[in-house]
Amino acid sequence: MIMMTHVEHGFGPVWDATSRVLILGSMPSPKSREFGFYYMHPRNRFWPVMEALFADQRDPSDTVGNTADSRRAFALRHHLALWDVIASCDIVGASDASIRNAVPNDPAPIVCGAPICQIVTTGSKSAQLYRQLIEPILVQHGIDIPMIQLPSTSPANAAMRLNDLIAVYRAAFRHANLTE
């Protein structure tokens, strides 16, 4: 039988003073926690989606790469902030559906320290927890930034192919004037 485990996030947000969009997942997967960075499971499609949306096709060096450092640099170069809704929780493996006792992160320092114009959640659980745990924190700080719920890029979301994810993410980012 698989056991519930108490998990701490383990690493901080990625952002700088030029970040324009805050992308929030729920909680890093075991593989991401192992690597100490976001979306590091080799079958997670987050980084291929970001590269398809933001990489400068005229610059062959503008890629996400495959290391935490190269992906951090890509995110910052394209004004993306990355974090998760949850600071700690009880969870079974990487199953968002099993999350219990979630303790939220406080995104106020990011949204107050950068010109964040859009918050994006990557999946239904992160959106649900955002509305339940994070939105009230932002409201207390007088912060009103729109949130878009996008589908999960996790391999568990097998119903969506990579091209479908790219199309949905592109439409949302274009609607928010964050990409061409």
C-alpha cells in the first residue's frame, strides 16, 4: 500500500524584477524535488510548451536546455516567474488528487516586487488551491491580478497531446498579451 508522506516544497521561487507572469503549479513532483527545480520529470511537457511559446526562432541558443540552470535562465529571460501554490502538504507520490493539509506559499513578495500582470495555474488542483489558499492572501494585500487556469502538463494528463497543450497555452498567453 502506498503511504501518505508529509512533503516540504524544498526550493524557492524563480523570479526577478522584470517578471510579468507568475506560473503556479501545485507541488513539485518527487523528480522535481530530487533535482531542486520546477517541472523536471522527463515526461512533463511544461518546458517543451514554454520553448514553443517563447523561444526566439531566429536564435538557436534560445532553448530551455535540460538543466535547472538553463531552465531558470530561460524563464527569467522571457519574464516568467515560477512557483507553486503549496509550501508543504501530505501527498501520495505525485498525485495531486491525494493532497491533504496544504500550507500555502505567500506570493505577495513576487507580485509586489515585479510587474506581474497575469497569474497562470498549471492544472485543476493548482487552480482550486489558488482560489482557496492564495487568492485570499492577495486580497488581504489589496492585490487584484487575473488568474487563468490552464491544463496540467504532467504526464498524468495523457488526454492532451503536446500540440494541444501548446495551442491552449498559446491562446491564453496571447489573450493576456504575453506572447505573439
